[in-house]
Amino acid sequence: MILSLTLLALIVLVSLWLVLEPLRASAPTDPDVAERERLIAERDHLYAELATLEDEKRRPDLERRAALTLRALDALPPAPRRGRTRTLALAGIAAAALVTVAGALTFVPRWQLASLNPGEAQNVRNVLALPDLRRRAETTGDKAAYMAWGKAAFDSGQYAQAVTAYGNALKLDPRQPEALRRLGILLLTRPEQTGQTLKPEDAAQAFLLIRTAAQLAPQDPESQLLLGFALARFGQDADALTALERYRTLDPSGRDADELITALRARQNETDPGLRVYAASCASCHGPEGGGGLGPSLRVSTLTRDAMRDIILHGKGAMPAFPDLRGADLNALLNVLERWQKAGK
């Protein structure tokens, strides 16, 4: 990195020297300057005499002398000229300045955005658009303008502006799922943003906003995602997992809930011995929630408790036997499987 910057600085300095050096150069010296100036003065003097001549008898002599002077001037080498280097250098500086300004306003920003991933590039565009979006919303008072301002602010991490924009949008229309859930999650996570303590009544109000948004737009992935986050913060792990799994179903490519789902499952496994046994012995084939994988779904199973016990202990088909599962661990696992069967009906 340092080497690249050093090389870039060296290139810039050399380029500036090449452009500016002609400006410092003086005009070349003329070795015949004295003789040239004398002959020019003599020529001008003779021309002046010829122009005002009254005695025509002197004209032939003056014309002869003028001709000799002109011939002597023609015999001298041409006088050195400064040339166009200074003009070209100034033109080069002006062109470089013009290209720099034009690039800074046009293609350079696009090149900078091209070096970012799509999400980062969109965040940069959102930040740049915020002043205009805010001005338009405050000038027009239009719901769509407030929503556009809120979305750009939220997506770019300008949460204070997002709270203001979504709050104003909800004053105009209180049934907007995006504004409800995003304002709710911002209020719920305000302690992380500002370090202030969240009052219980404010937390309850924030959760109400998120839950209302999920009820208004249950098929929106973000509704289920933020509902799962909120439920997890209130310690409702089972309901949180349900919402987050729903989010995964609605947006299979979404990865925003992965860490929280893993943490919730680990927490459940610590408190529920049946889930702990299932995670250790069964999840690799039947899925982390019993929904199926290499093995069939356990949530749609119609086996009795005794039948499940027999298959676990002795195996069946491709399923291996687990003869070491006995006593409390086996009963806890069977309780989980029965609970899933009831939930799947």
C-alpha cells in the first residue's frame, strides 16, 4: 500500500515537472542581436528619409543604401523564437484541470462505486441522496416522500433520520408495515445506538409496532425477521425460532437470521434435555428442527411412542440403532418427537 502511494506520488511529481518546466524556460539567446538591431534601425531611418524626401537627387543613393541594408538583414541567421512551448504548457494545465473537475463530477464516482459490493454501493448512493430526499419530504409533506427518505436513511445506517421520516409517514398513514416494523426495531434497539436505558413501556410499545407490522404483512420476509429478533429479546425463544424459520422460508437466500437461530437453538438445547439429545444424535439426518433432511420429516410422522422407541433402539432401514439411549435421555427425546408430531398435525 505504502509502495503504491509512493509510486503514485512520484508519477504525479514527474508529470507536473514535465508540464511546468517549459514555463520556466527563458527565450533562447541571439548572438547577432546587436547587428540585427543596428540594421533594423538603419532600415527604418532610410525608409523615413525616403518617405519625406524633397530632394529627388538623393533618392537613388538612399534606395541603394536601403537595398544594401535589407540584403544584410536577409543574410543574418533567423532570430531564435520562443516557440509554442509556453502556450502548450498552459493549455496542458488547463486541460488537466478540466479533466480533473469533470472526472470528479462524473466517471470517478462511478469507478469508486464499482469497486464496492452492491450493498455498499447502494449505501453510498443512499447517503448522497439523503439531503434531497429529506428536503422533498419536508417540502411536500407527502407520505411516499417520507417513506423514500426513511428507507434511504435506514438502509444507510442513518437511524435518527429514519426515526423522524418513518414517524412522520405513520402520522399520515398508521398502517404501513415497513414504517411500523422499522420504527419498532429502531426504538427497541435504541440502547445499543445511544447508550440510554429503554423503559419497559417503551419496549412494549416498540414490540407492538413490530408485531402489528407482521400481522399486516405476514408474507414479507423482513416482517418475520424483525419479529423474530424482537421475540428473542423478550425471551420467547420458541416463538422467535418459528418467526425466523418463517423468514428463511420466505427468503431462502437470506442469511440475516443465521447467527440468532444458532444461538437460540443452543440455548434451547441447554434447557431442554430432549433437544440436546436430538441435536447430538438425530439432527444431522432429520434436520435441526425435525423437518427432514437425509432422513424423513419427524413432524409428519404418525408413529406411536412405543414404535418410535423401538426404531431408536434397534434401527430401521437406513437408520442406525442407538441402543445406548436409555432412561431419562430416551424419554426426553420421545417427548420432543411427540411434541413435534402434535405441532405438525
